[in-house]
Amino acid sequence: MSDLIDKDEEFDPVELRKALASSVSDIIHGDQEARRSIATQVVKTLQNRVEQTDLTSLLYTKETYGVNEQPYFELDGELQAYIHTPGSYAPITQPRNKEFTYSSEMISCHIMLPLLQLQSGRYGTIADQISKGQRAIQAQVNKIALDTMIAAVPSTSTLSNYATGAFSQTALNTAINQIEDQAGGARVIVGRRNILSACMEFNQSTTTLDIFPESVKEDIIKRGTFGVYKGLPLVGYKDYKGPDGRSYGSSKDILVIGQDVGRFGWWQEMQSVDDIEVGTLNWHIHAWVLVGAAVFYPEAVYRYLTT
């Protein structure tokens, strides 16, 4: 097991099967080192799957913090330039300061692996559990990211960045123009894919991402971008549902997001504990991650609530 204990990357499916086949008997008989090594790699695989499909870096500036670190930001407003004749008094700019701090929220999921099934060679359960864990955590991460952005632009907003009505090209163009008219311009259009797919019928849309550098293109493709409208990537988030069948995210909001809107924080890497239930020989792996979001500049977000 030494080659697996020191391994710092996720398993591929073949490695996972081999590791379990060679270790499950030892795990059943109480080899804690073997058990913890496999559990660590299962969690590492889960973490990497979440990171590979994470949308937050497309919406926010992403930050990583220590477990007890409390982020705190002091943000300056815009500077003022003055026109004045040589030798005359030049006023000192007094930028308006914004102070922000935000806290973390814990997202966790529980993976249960029946050891007797693992011993008999039924490895599908493990792959299924990891996939389901990834979907469950990703759904909650997306929910925090999107709910924070939506809450920053209520229907009572006085920043001319909220509209509601039937989906139309004119309304979408208005939203884009509002954000593009700002100094930083627009960054991305986000919404449920079943709504944004209508953009592909507009003349100004395209399915090609060739206008982006290769590094950017690869990043946005794997995170759900399926097209471009007016030079902006269309990012469609999936309809994750909980055990009760209810959707985690808004099904009707379209967000046009500008540059440097806010921060999305991850506190350390994914953590976990595991143990074996003696009576049933079920192997329980509990994994969790701490995340949080803050919108600094709501004026750089346009919320279009479709009806």
C-alpha cells in the first residue's frame, strides 16, 4: 500500500479498482492505514471532480483561505480627475470606501460503501457514490454562488440593473449594454441552459469559442459554456435537484456579469473523516468543504428575471 499512501492525486477508475481489490480484505480486518489511504484518495477524487466543473471562477474572483482566516476587504471608489488651469488649486480626491467581510458555509456529503459488496468485486457502487457526491456538493456550491449574486440585485434595485418579463433578444441586449457601458465591461452571461439556448437562435450568436485564447477556451468549455452571444460566453448551469426533487438554483434568472464583481472563497481543501460500522460492515466517508461568497459591486451585475 505504500505507493498509494504517498499518492497525492486522484485515482482513475482502474487504479481505484486495483487499490480496493488489494486492500478491502485488510480494511475489513482492521487495517486503519489502508482504510485511511483509500478514503483520502476517494475524497481527493471527489474534490478534483468538483473543481473541474466549478462555475464560481467564471462569476467571481476566486480566493483560497486558511481554515481560521477571516477575509476582510477595504475597497476604494473611483478617483476623480479635475480640469484646472496651471497653478490653480487641484482638489484632493476623496474616494468612497467600502468595507467587506464574509464568512464560510459548510457543505458536506456522506458516502457509504458496503465492504462486503466491495469484497465481492462490485465496484460500481464506489464510482456511483463519488459521482453522486460530486453532483450534490457542486449543486450547493452553485447555489451559494448564484443566490449571493441574485440577492445583490433585488427587484427594488435603484441601479438600473434589474428587469423582468418574457425572454427576448431586446431585453437581453439591454442587459448586456448596461454592463458593457461600464469601465470594466461585461464578462459572462449566466443562466439555466434551457433558457440561454434560445440565444443560439439570434443572429449575433455563435457556437464557436475561437475568439478566446486556448487556456480560456479549455476552462470555459469544461465548466458548461456552450456558445457565445455578442462576444460573451454563455454559461448554462445544470438543474441540480435535491432528494425532494426541488431545484437548487433559480430556473428563471439570467445574469450579465461584469469584471471583478466580488469574491468566492474556499477555506482549505476538502476535509473528511471515515469509519466502519461494525454491525453492517458499511464504510462511511464524510467529506466537507467550507465556501463563501460576497458581491462587492452589485452595479456590475444585471439581473434579468424571465417570466
